[in-house]
Amino acid sequence: MTPVSVLVHVPNVPKGLEWYQKAFPEATPIYHPEFDFTVLDLGGFSIEVVQADEKVGAGKKGSIVYWSVNDLLESLAYFEALGAKLYRGPMEIERGLSMCQVEDPFGNLIGLRGKMTQQLDQFM
């Protein structure tokens, strides 16, 4: 099996889509007119920004997708510049990698994993 998409639940889809397009500038927006729905395609993996509702609300309630990044601190700074807030970490994990979680403006969590270009203890 291969992951194909992540659904991100937000209270306002146009604002959420706008933010995620900035957060993932390499993603290609694909509009599906029959559903009036736009997905962000990352080489066959879809970020699907959808309306939060009574069954699935926005926010940090469970599963988190981790994105592989070349430079964890550079990526963290990029997301913070877009209005995301550091939620957890950074912390060292296996094979010389580190990870952290950032909270988007809608309360959802995004995981980042990658190498640190500077010592971790400088940021704790």
C-alpha cells in the first residue's frame, strides 16, 4: 500500500487552501469542477483541504503526517513565517534525524523530519 492523500480539516476552505498553497509552493492545484473541489498535488500525493464539521473538526486530535525535509530548522522557520507555531520539538530521533510538529493557523498539526544544520541544544 502507498499513501495517496491527507485530508486537512479547516473551518474555512478558501483560507485553508490559500495557506496550504503557500506552505507547499511546489504543489500543483488541481480543480475538479464536478465536485467544485481543489486538491494540491505533490507528485501524485494529494493535500485535500476540506470543511471541518461535527464529525471531524479542525485541530490536533490524532494522526499527524510527517514531511521529509532537507533542513529541519530552515523548514521550521519557513512555516513559522507563514504563521504556523512550533507545537512540539525539535527533538533528536533515529539515524541522525530530528523531528518537530508545527500547528497551522487552523489548529492542525504538520510533522517535519530531517537533518539539523545546527546543534539541537541551541534551540531548547
